[in-house]
Amino acid sequence: MSRTKVVDALKSSEYGKQITVKGWVRTRRGNKNVGFIALNDGSTIKNLQIVVDFAKISEDNIKDVTTGACICAVGTLAQSQGAGQTVELQAESIEVYGKADVNEYPLQKKGHTMEYLRDIAHLRPRTNTFGAVLRLRHNMAYAIHTFFHNKGYYYFHTPLITASDCEGAGQMFQVTTLNLDNIPKTKEGKVDYSKDFFGKPTSLTVSGQLEGELAATALGAIYTFGPTFRAENSNTPRHLAEFWMIEPEIAFMDKTELMDLEEEFVKYCVKWALDNCYDDLEFLNNMIDKGLIERLKAVSNTTFKRLPYTDGIKILEEAVKNGKKFEYPVYWGCDLASEHERYLVEEHFKTPVIMTDYPKEIKAFYMKQNADGKTVQGTDVLFPQIGEIIGGSVREESYDKLLARITELNIPMKDMTWYLDTRKYGSCPHAGFGLGFERLMLFVTGMQNIRDVIPFPRTPNNAEF
Ligand code: 4AD
Ligand code: MG
């Protein structure tokens, strides 16, 4: 008999129908007459209750049906007498596919700490919390593709191995096939990269933006969605060394349209979660973060505050004058710390903020320069709990201004000619942004640590699994 998924069995009202279910045992309880098995197969956060009448199936027959075991159960659907469910399965036969030794299976107890679960990341998808997170992760990816596809943006694949540092922050992981125990040297005593796989130094990408711009200035509007790597040694709950980024890039878009897009996009994702993943959100709301659903609803219904950096600094300086204590100093020109961003978002405005027009010194070389000569048209989105969730900007489309900035910042020109050609031939105004997928996941799940919203986190000193 073909298998029925738990999600479908729970929705069914075909009482008396015989079905087959397969999945993993969450708990087993009961008395000497009857056993109750809670079965989960990943199709929903909810378990199907299987009732085993020991007059029909001997208790000995199900001695291996313990927490973590994988089973196949055939039985009839029945209306449930128990609280908390409408449907249950009255078992006719149970086969154990795979045992899970009660003395060894690491997920026996409920309520393990997140730290403990990180150490067994190969098994944590079997917990309720990670099941919910992973189903939401899939749904967010699907929502993102749907959003851009519906707008006519093309999914564009950018290389993971690259020779250019898009953000200019020098946080790249080098890629090499050279033997590090016996590095070939030039006459001058430098590493001889002509002997390396690509004949020059290469790294894992920190952003697909530069290649994305090439595509946007041909296809009109594109987005990337792929792995991104940063060797920043920041052990925070919001940084990963390997994360996923979504980077739309759009020709003929100005700053206001860019902010509109950023706002529409994140609201769409949040609303998608509310509309399609309510069971999982409800679970996370109860178990992880009591304010989660309320916060998601609030964000999908509010208008984001648009705030020039200079005005933001004034608000923060005013707060300091009135006694607010920050760890890092506030002054015009400072790179905002997460405590500053969160003050503006959570305490001052109580809405997400799109901050614009940053000092050029704290932003990347490609941002469009304003007429004041001091600021650039960045448009970062700051979120409650998270801080920066999106980094975006209008791009400098003038060949001369861009080249001047590249020279000023000493960016190696030989790596950038292909990029400058977008400004040399048929240059156009354009803009784009990058959304950190796991930052979105943090917001949507209410999880507290970015290591817990990606299946296998990569952070300093950790590349397990
Ligand atoms: O602000 P960032 O560095 O911007 C860029 O990379 C641009 N090239 C994007 C663009 O305009 N196309 O990074 C964008 C976003 C951040 O706002 C943050 O959400 C996320 O990427 N991010 C990280 N997420 C997890 N771990 C890290 N180490 C991250 N660094 C950035
Ligand atoms: Mg940024």
C-alpha cells in the first residue's frame, strides 16, 4: 500500500480507511493494555498518534519502537478520543525499519540546549525545533524565487571562485592547489602563483554583485541566490563564515525605487511565512520566542522609516546626551554598531529603518556618490532583533567617478577592467542590494543564534559535518 504522509493523514476524515504511514518515533507511552506512539515524518510539525492495542499486537512485537526508531505502521484512521488531535491511527501491524538504542540515542530527552544540539547537528533536524526551522528555510527560498520570478527578474548564477574582492574588506578565503608545505617561489622570493591552478591568486566570493551588475546591464533585472563566504573572525550570533545571499540588481532603478523594492521584498517573505507556515511559526512562538508572530505581523503591516545617516547620528547623539549608554562612541562618520542600529529600530522608531546616504569612507567603492562629495547612496535595511538585514545601494554609473574612487582606494585595477567596461560601454543608472538569507531566517523563526538557522554552520574553528 502506498504511503500516506502524516500531514495528509491528520487532515483526513476518512475514518475506517486503511493507510500506511512511515516515520520516526518521537515518544512512546501507554499502560499494560495499550501503547501510544507519536510518529513524525517531517511533513509537518505535528505527530500522528498511533494506538496499539496489546490484545491485537503483542507488546513484545513493539519492544524496539522507542524514541528515534524508524517504523512503518499499517492501520485504520479513527476519530481520536484524546485531547490535541482529531485523527489517530489504530495499528494493525508495525514493522521496525531501524532501531535506536535507548541507551545511546542522543535525542532522548526533551528540552536539549541549542549548544548541545549544535554538537549533534547531524541529528538535530529530527527535533521539533529544527524541523520547523528547516521547513521555514525551504519556504523562504521558494518565496524568494517566486517574488523575483513574478517581477520578471532572471535568476543569474555568479561564480563562487573569484579573483576580485567585491566589498574590499579583505575577508576572503583563499582557494589554492599549491602544496602549502612546499610553496613554489619566484626569483624575488614571492609565492609563484603562475604555478597555482588558475595561474593567479583566487578566493571564495564575498558577493555576486559585480557579476550581477554585468547581467543587469544586459537582461534588465536579475537576482542571485547562492553561497557567500567571509573570513571575518567575528564570533557573534549574527555572523557565519559561509552564508547564503540574495542579490537583485536592476537597471534604471533609482534610490526611492530601490527602497520600495527592499521593503516590498522583505514584507513579502514575512507574509509568506505567516500565510504558509503557520503551524511551524506557532510552535516556535510557543517554544522559542513568545513575541514572534506578533512581530512578524507588525513588520508586514508597517511602513519602514526612511532615514538619512546624518539624521540617524543626530538622534543617537541626542540619546547619549539624555543618558543613553552605548559601548561604542557615536559621531558623524562612525560605522554604526548593532547596538546603535537596534536603538533606532527598537527604541526610537519601533519600526524597521531604511538608512540612507552614508559617509563614503564606511561604504564600498561602487556606491553612487552624492553631490555633497561626502556621502554615498547606500540603502541598508535595519530590523528589530537583527540589526542590518539588507545592504544595498545605487551604483556609481559614471566611469570617471568610479575610476577615481578605485584609484583613491588603491583597488588593484588589473582585476577590475571587466567591471569598468559596464561603465565604459552603454553605462546606465542601476541599483541593487544583498539580503543575508540567514539573517532573514533569524527574524522569521525567532531563533537567537545564526548557527541554528542553517543546517551545518561554518564559523571560526568549526567546520564539522
Ligand atoms: O552589506 P553587505 O556586505 O553587502 C554586500 O555584500 C553587497 N555586495 C550587497 C549588494 O548590494 N548586492 O552584505 C549584505 C548582507 C548583509 O546585510 C547581511 O544581511 C548579510 O549580507 N551578511 C552576513 N550574513 C551572515 N554572516 C555574515 N558574515 C554576513 N555578512 C553579511
Ligand atoms: Mg553591509
